[in-house]
Amino acid sequence: MKRLVLIALAGALLAGLAVPAVAGVAGSAGPAASVWNSSWFRSPTGNIRCRYWPGDLLLACTTLNNRRLTGVTLNGGSFVRQSHGYSFPGGPVLTYGDSWSVRGRFRCVSRYNGMTCESLRTGSGFLIHRTGYRLF
């Protein structure tokens, strides 16, 4: 009986907590991990910057060295263009091996070979790096 009460209490407490729509995690799980919430972030080198536009259901990344922009929409495909006219603030660093996500919508993973991002609804996405990109 005590166990059921504790489970119900834990569920009620969790239901009352505000869970952010955008959550990024830097570092591994554990006491040293730091958690940040942002709609924009960057690679450890600073050359790749990414941003999520919730109103447009769009996620895009750009490289500072050539201003190439790759993006993906929530319900559509991925695309590439020049990033003139888009703002990409620096934001927190997404360290290599870590991921950023918007629950049920988008996920990005920072790797040594670039940033991979995808729509979780369609599976469409991209890999962008200093010298190029790949759409999928």
C-alpha cells in the first residue's frame, strides 16, 4: 500500500512540473552533467550554428565559413540554401556525442564529422560540416 501511495505521489509531483519543449543536454548523465534549454546552439568549434523556429516548425544549421544553410521542416523534407537573412546566435555548445531535441519533433547530434539533425516525424534530415552537407 505504501508503495502505491509513493508511486501516486511521485506521478502527481511529476505531472505538476513544467517540462520545457526544447531541452539540450551537455555532458553525460550524472552529477557533473549540465542541462541547458535553448532554441539555438553551436558546435564545439563554433563553425556550425543551429536554430529552431517553433512557430515555423523548422530546424536549420549554418556554417560560418561558407554561410551554407541546411534545414528540415517537421512534416516535410530537408533542403539547402545560402543563409543570408537568417539569424543564428552563438548559443550554448553542444559537445561532441551529445544531442539536442524537441520531444517528438526534432533531434540533432553533435559529432566530430559535423552536426546531424532530423525530423522525428518524417526521418528527413541532414548532416552539415565545414566542407559540405548531405541531405536524407
